[in-house]
Amino acid sequence: MNDDETQSTPKENHGKAPSLSSKEDDLASQALNQNLDRTQSGDTENRCSGGSQDGVEDANEAPDLETLSRVSSGPPYSVFSPSLKRWIIFMNCISAFISPITANIYFPAIPALSQDLGVSIGQINLTLTTYMIFQALAPTFFGDFADAAGRRPAFIIAFTIYLGANIGLALQRNYAALLVLRMLQSGGSSGTIALVYGVVADISTTAERGKYMGIVGAGVTIGPAIGPILGGLLSEYLGWASIFWFLCAITVVWMIPYVLTVPETGRKVVGNGSIPPQGWNMTLLDYVKFRRQARNRPSGHVRQKLRLPNPFNTLAVIGNKDMAIVLFYNASLYIGFMTATATLSAQFAEIYGYDEIQTGLCYLPIGGATTFASVTMGYMVDLNYRRIAKKLGVKIDRKHGNDLKGFPIEKARLQLVYPLVVVGSLAYIGYGWALYYETHVAVPLVLSFFIGLCVTGPFQIINVLIVDLYPEAPATATAANNLCRCLSGAVATAVIQYMIDAWGRGWAFTSISLLFTALSPCLWVIQKYGPTWREERMEKMRIAAQKKEAEAKEKVNTAIEQNDGVVVEPRPGSN
């Protein structure tokens, strides 16, 4: 999609102003009655300029997409203060760190566990397989539950399961217990991955989302870097059980301030943060403070009810054309990352004769690069978003957020991916052949740094796009992403050693590189056709939501009629 085509989008929206105005009415009627002046005015451009940030706009300028689709003087996107946002993001970054470190800190203890439990290495490796299976499935439950009932209940349940599993793992001395408890441990820790990105979507507008997701993503990526080192040190000097006691300590240190102070952010529960939460969504301090006071909620606010999570909602996300292609390509990038990290310790031990602590240190370049890429790419995608918005004449509203209708968000995010994929694929091929020729250790270590930077960098950018494309249920969308990447990663790690044995290190890693390089045209397809598919999907969801709302109103009217004998006429157009 060239720039001329993209710039024509606002003009097309301008030509369709009446239909957009009717959608404004639907949005404004849920918050304030500020669209009355707009619907009474006959000049669409005057309506747009009246909502602009500086109050004056040239009539010949392309209309501001934000003004067309939102009431800019309405409630802010989030009422949380900047300092509270930073605290929420920090706590989410720590929780995001716990899941990957749990997976990687376990690796150095495998030989000791095998010896102490009297089982083979292959049987211990089975606990890795079951861990990854639950790592893929757990977010499908927790993501849907969090989108419906709120983030806090989901976080607390997940970490309670995780804490109990770690205590059991530290005390167990039986292989069957190890197998079962590792599944529970995975279910608790992995469930939080979907939640952390959902929280970012709750409190940040599209213009600042990349920065916050990059910070949270740094927690996800730093785990694989330091996990093997910590695991090796703990297992070597304190025994393998100390690994699980260490994870217990981290969990307790995180849970105490979270339960006490971190507020509910789920938009279906507290909206932009201005709706008082229910008891189970309140922080402990707020619950103690307000338990005797009545909490005034908006008259139209529906009290959230707990329901069983539905993992099929995650599969429904994958059923959308745009989401399916994005998730498919993101999974291919994850294959590249997982095959490099999963084989690094074994290859370096075989080639260079390193012990467990030395191979753990070899994870620092790729781990440090992934952390650097996560934070840096977060800022870069925000910068590119602002650049394209300025080019299209769209004014960014950081307070209320920009509606993405008519805005090429796919282009704004994916433009940064193309050069990274090219450099990453070359580094990946070079890494494989450096191992094949058994060069000096500095060569594969430097190349692993570029793999971490240029293979996981695009992965983090696409994570931001996934939340952008599914803002109504970001935790469920992230769960779908996690399902695709973990299942593909499980398959890749299961076969990569066979590929190395059959083809050699060089061709094995070259084939992985060619996989995600050959699939890169998927990005062009999303950039070209994604906006249309997104609009079609959002329109279907809007119609479904209106139908559901009308049915709910009918039930309320029927209940009033039956209980009080008062007949309430349904609103026009509710059928």
C-alpha cells in the first residue's frame, strides 16, 4: 500500500460523514449527550473542527479521524494518573517476567532431578513437553475469564495456583508428582501472559501503547536470559529444590503489593477506571476503606457476574482472516527464537565443552538483545504511529485515544518489521554455519545477539498490532497468540535436534530462517487487505453487540412488567 493510497483514507471518511455521525450518536449516548449539537448541525466539517484540539481547522484539510469517530470532549480513555499507570506497568512487568523464568530456570536442574528421582533424562524431558502444552492452553482460560470478570481476580487465581505448585515441587520426591505439579505450575504462570498485555490495552491509548507493551515485553524476554544462570547457580550450590523455593519467594513478594494496591483495569468492569469496582475487583486497601460505604455506579452500568471461562472464544479470534494471518506469521518468528534458544546450551556444550554455568552465561547476548529490542521497538512503533498520523493530518488525542476506523494501523506497525526480518534471517543463517564450522565462540555469540534483536524485535511489534486489532478483548487475543506460538514452538523444539542430526547445524538453521523469510509476504497481505477485513469484523461485532444489548433491555423491561406491573415500552429500533 503506497502513501497516496493511505492518504486517501481520511477523504473517503469525509465523504461518508453522515454514516459516521450516526455511529457517533451510538457512542455518545453511552457516555454524554454531547452529540446533540453535531446532529443538529448541517455542516459536517464544522462539526469536525469544533472537536479539534485547537478549535480551528481549515475546511480544506482532511478531517481528523479522531474527531469523526469520538467525542473529544468526552471522558478520557483512562482516569488513572501517570504515576499510577507506571506502577501498574511495573507490576505487570514483574508478573510477565515470572512465566518465562519459570520455564528456563528449570533446565540446569534436569540432570540432578533425573539422578535423584531415579528416572531417565527422556522422562524428565517429558515434563518440558507437558509444560509447553499447558503453557499454550492456560491463557485461553485466563484470558477469557479476565476479559469478563476483571484482571485482578484472574491474576490472583493464577498466582495462587502457581504458588501452591511451587511449594509442592520443592517438597516432592516422586516423578509422578513432578509431572503433575509442573503442569499446574505452567497453568498458573502462563495464564498471566495474556493478562499483562490486556492490562496495557486497558490503560493506554494507541499512541502510547507500544512504549508500555515494550516495557512489559522486557519482562517476558529477560526471563530466558537470566533463568538458566540462576537455575545453574541454585542447583549447583543449594540443590534443585531451591529453584522452586526461589520462585515461591518471588511470587509472595509480588502478590503482597499487588493485592494491596494495584487497581482493577478491566474495561468491562471499571470502564476507564471511573466506575467503582465490585468487591472481588477491589484492592485490599480500598475494600477495607470503602466496605461500609455505598459505591455509586452509573445507572446504565451492568454488574459483572462471574462465569466459567470459555476457551472457544480464543479459537474464535483465530477464525478471523486478519488475526489468523498475523498469528500464523508471528508463530513462525517464535519458531526461530525457540529453536535457537532451545539448542544453544546443548550445542555450546558439545562444541566448546562448556559446563552448566558457562552455557547459562552464553544466553546473555540473545537474552539481552531481546530485552533491548522489546523496549526499543515499543518506542519505535509509537514514533512511527505519530509519523503516519501527522502525514495523514490526523491529530493524536492522548487523553481520549484515537479510534482506528479508517486509520492504517497495520501499516504503522508493520513498516518496521521488514528490515528487521531481512537482517534477522541473515544472522540466523550465519549462526547456523558458525556452529557448523565450530568457529571461535565470539562469532555465534555475536550472531545470537542479532537474532535476539532482529527476530524477536518483529515478534514484539506484532504483539502490539494484535492488541490494536482486538481492543475489545485484548487478553483473549493475546491468549490466541500464545496458543499459536506455544504449539508451534513445542513442535519445533521436538524436531530441531533430529534436523540437526540429519542435515547438520548449518542447513538445519538455514531451513528455519527460510521458513519465516518465505512467509514474510503475509505482512504485505495484512498491510494491504487488513484494514478492510478489520472494518468488516468490527461492523459485525458492533451489530452483534447492539442485538445483545437490545435483548438485555427486553429482559429488563419484561422483569419490571412482571414484578411491578409497569409496562415499559421497548425503545424504537431495539428489535
